[in-house]
Amino acid sequence: MSRVVVLGGCGTVGSIAVETLASYEDISSIVIADIREDAAKKRAESVDGDLCLSRKVDVTVRESLEKAIQDADVVLNTCGPFYRFGPTILSRVIDAGIDYVDVCDDFDATRKLLDMDDDAKKVGISALTGMGSSPGIANLLAKFCADHMLDSVDSIDIYHAHGGEPNEGRAVVAHRIHSMQADIPMYLDGKFTTVRYFAEDGKALEEDVDYKLVGTHRSYPYPHPETITLPQWIECNRVTNLGCVLPDEYYDLIRGIVHLGITEEAPIDVSGDEVEPLEFAISYILDQREKILQKTNFGEQRGCLKITMKGTMEGKAHRFDFSLASKGQSMGEGTGIPAALGVILMLRGKIQKKGVLPPEGCVNPLDFLGLMQEQLKMEKVGGEGSPLIIESTNREGNTEEISL
């Protein structure tokens, strides 16, 4: 029996991860560690007062973080934005010699985490980074397809669209803004490169993508870690990551604000008051979001993750499309459930490699898919009744839906 500490356990992702973990008998106690002490206590009681404990933690204070993770068998980190908190938290976890899972979706933070690989190996721990949806499930479906479906892989294109969640946190908006301002990593023509969101090289990658359940939407370059990790584990010529947020009017608002450049962190004087443009921008975006959702009659939250793999089968061109689409499910479920499953796999000894690794580098896709099938009570992976839709398209353009 094991103890798991969930950092950010009251958040959108962390709370779902806690609920998922609580359904497994592998765990003797779950520590909900959050800066919101009262919320952590209430969350512990609402999930399972006997199984769950609460601890107040400020992840920016070393002593507070070290106290929160003590006695853990695995630390699950859901505290974002990861470009601010990820490297510091993993460093403390490595110092404590504890196994680790996170849902980091910032590429620059991922690079810093991967740079700690030798440190993690020295103390003999496994650190699984990016175990959410994208990255996470996307990586494992790509690895499964490369290992068991295609004979050779030419390209891996990852797409994601979602929107309408009841609540959107400030960290989520901050991450989105950060994503538009960064040098965006892509793997093109067999080489690592970067593009800029608003520059011509970024615009050249924009694509109108047909998503299951949510329709066709313009999708834009996203700086997610898959483009820097997948080429190291799957031989191919191209890995891209494109995405958008729904409704389109909301995403266009964010794009416009970032394009104007009113997202600096340095405070400016506004009628005698010090105002941080970034904080104002986030507040304004969130205020307008509710109005846009009402104006567009957006309705129920929905989203889709799509992975398109192109390569060869028996010497002929072939394509597989994997789509995970849902209505009524939030980002918390799409990210929190796979993160929790990553913890369970680690506790069961299914993740043996030491160091800091992405999902495709240490998780057997079959182990994960089997656990996902069990958790979601699916009769099979893919096909009727499954949230995962798999389409196979041959050289002649004939498409059929298949199951694994």
C-alpha cells in the first residue's frame, strides 16, 4: 500500500486526479496538498475522509514543499504554469528521492525537467513528465501506432480543440498567452526547428482541422513538448502540434490581445496605481469569456484530441487517425485521469526506467491502454461505444473505422 501526494490537489486537474486515484486499492493514503488549506480539507472530506489527508503547501517556499511531500511514494504534480513551478518542484522531489509524475505541457519547462535526467538517475527515481492528454495520451498513441501498426513513420501531427469548460483558471490563460509568445518547437524535414506564432513560418503551419464532435476549426502552432520528445523515441521526418480554443471568437480575442503586446509582466503606472499588463490581460480575457460563451450560445463543454500518423504498411502509403472526443468532460478529466493512471502504473512497477522521461520513453502503451479501458469501463479500445475513434486510410483513400 502506498501514499501519493497530489500537488495542486484542489485544482481543475488535481481534483480529478485525486478522485481517480481514490478508486484504486493500490493506495493507502492520498495527500491533497494545495495553497488553499480550507479547500484542501473540504476536498479530502468530500472524496474520502478516511483515505485522503490535506496539507497546506506553498510550492515557492522550499521548507513548505519539502514538508508536503515527505513520506510520499509518488508525487503527482499538477501545479501550473509549469514554466514557473515545474523545475523547482522536480528538483525538490529528486532531493527527497521520491518517484514523480506531472502533467507539464510547457515545452521550455519540459527541456529543463529533462535536463535533470542524470540527477534523477543518481538517486534512482523515475520521473514521468507530461502524463496528461497532450502531452500524454497523444505520445502513447503515437508510440503504439509506430510499434504495432505502421511499418515506418513519416509524420506525426497532433491537433487539439476544446472549450466551454465551466471554469477556466488564470494559470490556463497565462499558459495560453505564453504559448503565443514563445519560439514554438517543431520537427520538420527531419530537423528540430522553431517557428513564431504570428510570423510567416508559423502561419505556414496553420490548418483547418476536422475534429470529431466539435467540427472544423482553424488550428495554430502550439509549443507543446511532443515535438521535442517524440522524434527522440520514434524515427520520423515530421512532428507538429496545432491547436485552438473554442469558441473561435474567444480564441481570436486572446490572439488579438497577445498580438497587440499588452501582456508584459513589468508593472506600469495607471492613474497613480501600479498595474501589471499581464494580470490585467488575464482578468479582461476571463471577464469577456463569459460574455462570449453566452453570446455564441456555445452550450456544453466539448473537445477533441486528434493524432494523425502517416507512413507505410507493407510498402504502401497508409494513414491512421486517432480521435478522443467528448462532450460534458472538462480539461480536468482529460488531463487528470491519465495523470492518475500514470501514478498507478508507477506504483504497480510498470515503469522501471530511472531518470526523467516522457510517456513514450518509459510507459508501455499497452499497459496504459489496458488501464484506461478498465478505468473508463470500455468493452474495447476503439470502435462503437469507445471515446477513442481510430480510422485507417489506405493509399487509395478508402477509410474504415477500426478497434484495437
